[in-house]
Amino acid sequence: MLKIYAIPVSLYCAKLRILLRHKNLQWQEIAPPGGYGSDEYKLTIPSGNLPALMDGDLVLADSEAIAEYLNEKHPNPPMLPTDLNLRAKTRELSRFHDTRLEPDLRVLFPHIVADNRDQNLVNIQSKKISDRLGQLATLIVENTGNELTLADCGYPISFAWIDALAPHMGLKIDWPEPVLSYRKKIKNHAAIAAELSDYVPILKSRLQS
Ligand SMILES: N[C@@H](CCC(=O)N[C@@H](CS)C(=O)NCC(=O)O)C(=O)O
């Protein structure tokens, strides 16, 4: 069985679980030895990245590298389009989540607790996240039908975080219409619905801790 190093609240571990669910793969989750960010974990995964996958002799970190690997090893259902250009655009969309939208969201995590909050920074990030959503609207890949792609695994989790943080810290987010339509289109996939139903309560309890 596949083993993954994961912690429940990690956004990128949830992203990976959407793919595992969609591919109907069985997996076992293991907490990082020594805990999140520990030197002990870095003996196994030098970058300290969560998630990481262990499949036989292969040890692989980074959700995107893991997703590409699993999609090649378990090609059905396929999660990249057959058309070359659409495949490239799908990868671009997927990278945009990991390198642009989510990093701007993550800046807010140290400000979840009101006592530590810099409201000026929160307002700056509100604008940055809205700008990212505007950029995302131009990147959404049309013509991939209703099939779930690799690019669709990260966004539902970040969208759930934006929804939860908005009332919690007063974010003012502009959701462009194409992003709302995209969100609506992907949310009913069984893999996304199942992951969100497990993940959102964990996310909400993180806000209260
Ligand atoms: N690009 C990475 C990002 C993963 C990431 O940032 N994971 C966080 C947990 S959600 C993490 O590993 N933090 C610990 C660290 O970076 O040392 C991926 O897709 O796997």
C-alpha cells in the first residue's frame, strides 16, 4: 500500500488526498517522525516537505511531483488531457496554485490568532489574493470537459481556506465570475466533495485553536 507522510491540517496533503481518492488508490498516512518541521523528519525527507510519498523503494516529496508520478503509474482515470497544448495549460494552472495563489494565502497563517494579527498586512494580502484570483480567471483551462485534472486538486482546499479566513480576519475578496464557475464545476466531483467534508472541520478547528 502507498504510504504518505502527512498531517491532517496540511493543505498540500489534502491536495494529494483528492488525487488518491480520484484514482481510487489505498494509502496509509504516517505522521512525520519527530513532528512537523523536525530534524528527525529531515533525515528521511531532507527538504522537510509535507506531503511525501513512499512507494516501495521510491521516496518522493512535493505534491506536484507525486501527482505526476501517480498519474503515470496509475493512468486511469487520466488526470491530464491528451492534447499537448491543453496538457501544458493544465500544468501551468496547477503550478499557479502552488507558486502564486497559495503562497499569498499562507502569509496569513501566522495572523490567525487575533493577538498576533497585523491588520495592515491582512488588508494587503486581501488585495493580493483578489489579484491572484483575477489572474487565475485568465488561466482556467476550458475544453477539458468534466474530467478532473491534476490542476483541480489544490484549488478547492485553498478556496476553502479563503472562505474560512474571510470572516475570521476580515478579508475582502473579489471572486471573478470565471473562478466562481470553475469552483462550482469541480466541487461536485466525488473526490473533492469527500476530501472537503473531512478537511473543512479540521480547518475550522485550526482557526479556533
Ligand atoms: N510545493 C510543496 C509545498 C508543500 C508545503 O509547503 N507543505 C508544508 C505543509 S502544508 C510544509 O511542508 N511545511 C514544512 C516545511 O516546508 O518545512 C508541495 O507541493 O508539496
